[in-house]
Amino acid sequence: RNPTTIMHGAENPDQRGEEPSDRPAERAWPLIDQQGLLDFWPNMSAAHIENGQTESPRTYHMGKLNGQTQSRRKRGRPLCVERTARNEICSGWAAALFLSLLLPPFVEAACGVGDGQVPTIRGVKAVLGIEGTVTDPAGNLQGTPVPGPHPIVPVWDAARKRQRITLVVGSRIQMNISAAWGWPDDMEQGLWYGNEKYGNYNLTLYAYEDPGVPNGAVLTTQSCLGYPQQIWDTNIVSPLLRNPHGTVICNPVRRTFTWEPRKEQEGLVHSVCFTALVRERPSDCQAEYRCIDFDVKAPDIQWQRSITPAHMHKFHSPVGCHFTQCFESYDAAALYPVDVKGVATSFPAGAVLAAECQEMPASIQVYSLFPSDTAAPFARAQGACRKCLDFVAVRGMETQVYTICVAGTDRSPKPENAALRSSETCVVVEVPKCKYCVQTGDTLHYINKRYHLNSNWLQLWNANGIEEIVPHPLSVATTYNDPDAIHNGNSIINLGPIYEVQAGEDMISVAKMLRTTVKKLLDINPDIKDPTSVLAGTMVCAQPCTDIYFASASV
């Protein structure tokens, strides 16, 4: 507003270079209407002006002249004089200049590392939830309500001015980052009612563009946590910088960071850095930066070798035997739940891996991401997964060698976050020739008929009545002293001796030599599909003297 000027007397003594008179009637007083004062001093109310209370007791008081509110200064030339030669109206900047001359110089709050009065980024407060645990962000675990996310304490590295938080894929971190200037760091909002030195300043909390925030993270706009703007001492903040009356001060300020690490973000450290600027003093008053490093751990899949055989370990599994082998996998850091899956292309017909992990004893170890848990229910470390393979070789699989592989991998309720890492292990299963696994209720006579041998079971007994001369260490035949004892199940018996085909021999010559027929040899060697293509070195199971030799024996 342009001030209105009234003159008393014909001439203003200030214009003659003389000292102004102390007589009020001869003094020219610049007047500012009430609205004009409110415009330039917006945190004042009309009531304050009317009552003569512009700020604190240190300010100049307002008086009354002809019923109008006025302000005076004791010496100096009036800001605007109405002259008879021309009518000059002061512009808006003149009123601002008037206010700056009217008020004493303000004293800015100190800002510098030396006196410790810089804005500060406070220690973050965070909660963390892990899917599939009692801290599940959904607060529900397989239909059962659970406590949900737990508070965590970031690790502070004072030398590097950084905090570190460990996460896993499938977790959800939510943390509050706050900044303040003049607030005690150990006091909560509501316990501090103002600080004249910093009370009119506003902060802006920034995240550095480099490194920025991780993909998928959400950083909210800042919330102002101060109190409504009040009347502050003019010695502290220039009136042109102060906030409108009732405005919530942005000191302290807070922003909320939420992130769920996803697949392909594991095994990396993702950083977010913050600083705070004083909005009214952006060039010389800035908080020291603070960074938070998010270490997203990857699973470290291992095999429990007391349960799982060494990689490529060899086994023999004769026809009819139930081959059972268990595999147990775990995450070495106990951060991720683990599953064991079969590598389908390696499984022979009839091989089956259990669909579900065996029930394992609950871990007594506290989940390492929640070391500060002090009350039940505790978040427990992730345990192992054990699954067993079952395989029964059938006739026709003799001499076959199967490499059966399984993979240990992490699992997640969300398929898109599963199988971050995997580890394979294999076993080698060979189906030996000329051996049979006795089933419960079997007799030598029944086995003889199954393999289409001769009707005399003694021929089969002759192959098993004594210990093997050169037994295979992986499938040693069971020695029986009583042929009636062969009925206990899973015992291994020999169906006959093994003969190695020599150079120049064929199945006809071998059958003639062993006093049997080619048909009998094929019955006991179902792996031989084409008798005319048998080569030297082929192993043939035989029961000698099982039929009358015919010189014209043919295929």
C-alpha cells in the first residue's frame, strides 16, 4: 500500500536541511493504513495492530493520530512528502523500505559446523516385514493372523555417516526420514514448543539424484511437523521472509520411504542419500548428508551332506528294488526358505520326488534381520527342506545308467520372486544285469517262472547258494543257506552268471556254448533288443544247461 502523508505547517523542516522540530504539530508523519501493514507484515493480526502490539516488547509501538494507527521514527527525513510543485505518490517499494528502516536489524540464526547449529538428518526409524514369517507385511500367515512388520535398528557407521539395513527379496521396508533445525534429537514432536532462534525457518528434505532411489521404491512428499506460525521477535527473522500467520512450519520435516526388493535386485547394495536445506537460506545452510545402504542379500544354497550324497555318487539298484534317497537343502544365511525340485529331464520312468518338504524341527535361531526382537512371537531363521526320491527299476532297464539330478532353490509366496539362486546335485543309479530284488512273498520257483527259466528252481538256487566269487560292491547278492528263506523282501539274488561276448561270437554261438537257447538268453537279458547286433564286450546273463541244445538253434 502507498502510505498517506499529512503535513502540518507550510514547510517541512527536513527539506531545509534543519533538525526537525520536536513539536508534533509541526512534524510530517508518514502513515500506513491497517491493511497496508498487514500486507507487508502478514503474520500480524488486526487485533495486534489495534492494541499496539506489533511483535514482542522490543518492537516499536504504534500510536494514534486523528484516529489512525501510525508509527514514527525520531530522526531522519520522511519517506514521502506531499509537495505543492507536483503530486508524488510513493510506490509499493517505498513502504517496504519504510518497514526496513522502521525495524531494528534482524539477527539470523547461526548456521555452521563450528557451533553445531546446522540442520540435522535424524536417525531413521524403520519397520520390516518378511513374507512367510510372523512378520509378514500382510499380517496373515496361511490364514492365521500374525503380528506383521517388526521394528528394526539400522546399523550406524559414524565414520562414513551411513546407516546399513539388510533386506531380502520378498521383504518390505518402510522407514521415516526426518530433518530438523533447533529441535533436540532425543525429543518427540509435541514435547518442544518453539525456539525463537529457528522458529520461522522452513526445511526442505531432499534425496540426492545420484544414486536416487532403487527401482520400485516409493518416496513420499515431505510432511511438515512443526506448529502453526506465531508472532516471533523481529530481531530473529526479516519480516519479508516470515510465513503467513497460521502456516504450519516445515521444521521438522519427514518423508516416508517404502520398498519391496524384487528379483534381480539381490546381491547388490542400493543406496539412498538425503540432505536438508533451509528454504530461506539455501546457499549457506545445509545439513550434512546422510546415506542409507540397503544390502539385499542373495540366498546361498547349500546341501546338507550328512543327508545328501556327494555329487555324482554311484548307486546300484537292481530290478525290483526300491531305491530311496533323500536330499536336504538350506540357505547358509538362514534368510530364505528353500525348496528341492527335480530336474525333470534327468528322471527315469517311475522315479518320483516327494511334493512337499518333510516337516523339520523349528529353528531356535532368531531371524538375523530382527536381532532386537525381545518379545514373542519371535521371527525365526528359515530352515532346511528335505525331500526323498523313490525309484523302482523294471525289467528292460538292466545295464541302464541314470543320472538323476535335483536342484535346491529359494522359494517365495510370489512366483516372480522365487528361484533367485539354485544349486544342483546328482546321483548316478545303475541297474545291474542278472540281479533281482526279492519282493515280499517271492519264492525261487515263482522267480524262475517270471523270467521264463526252466521249471527246476534248483538251477536258480545254484547261482545263489554260495557267496559271489567277485561281488560288485554296490549290489552284493544276499547269501542264503536255506532256499525257503528267500522271501523277506529287498534281498538281492543272482539270476545267473555273467558272460562277456568275445570277438567273433554272436548270440547263437554263445547259446550253443552255454547249452541254452537264444530265446532263453533274450528272456533273461531284456535289454538286448536286437540279438544280431551283439558286439564283443557285451555282458550276457545266462543260466547254463536250461534247455536241450539243438544244433539248428536259431533266433
